[in-house]
Amino acid sequence: MKRILAKLSIWYWFTILLALVIAFIFSRLGIAQGRTLLNAVPWGIIVVLVTALLATSKKDALRLGAVFGFLVSYAYLWFDNRNIHSFTQIFILIPLIILPSLFGLLCGTALGYLGWRLRRLFVRMTR
């Protein structure tokens, strides 16, 4: 496990940190409490921008999008939950929060692909 984490590029660490910060800001400031689209649209725009700017290959873009999509939704659901009173609730919530976060992973992957296509379009236009 230590070798895998050591091999991650700086862009993956930046994406992880960005996802955690954005999830924290959205959950604590109550920017879009109860309005899913007001959360999903800015997160989607950020995924497209991150992958268009940082990804160097299609595989990289898909991975960055998946990492961002999963982490932002997983962290948001943890930061937004303020009614945890015991360890039992934490153990129950772990699999329950992973399931909707997998949808975030799928959306992040799709938007990562879109970001990669946009990068290719702009690189082709500047040549």
C-alpha cells in the first residue's frame, strides 16, 4: 500500500485535496442544502476543468475524474451528516455512504472523459 501511495503524482494529491476542500465548503456553508443540482453542477464543472488542465492522457483523465467524483461525494456526505452519536452509527453509515458515492465515481469518470476531449480539442485548435 505504501508503494502505491508513493507512486501517485502530485496531480492526484491535488485532486484529492481539492475534492475534500470543496466537499467541506459545500457542507459547512450550506450552499446547496437539499438541492442536488446546485451541488452537482459546480462539482461537474470543476471535474471538467481539473481533467482538462491536469490530465495528460485519456487514462489519466478518467482516473482523475473518478477520484474527484468519488471523494467529493463521499466526503460531502460525511461532512454534511451532523447526527452521528455513536460508533455503531459510523459502522452502519460506511457502506451506506459508499453506495451513492459510487454514482459520483461514475459521473466523475464520464466528466473526466469530457475534460479529456476538451483538452484534445483545444490542443488541436492551437496547433
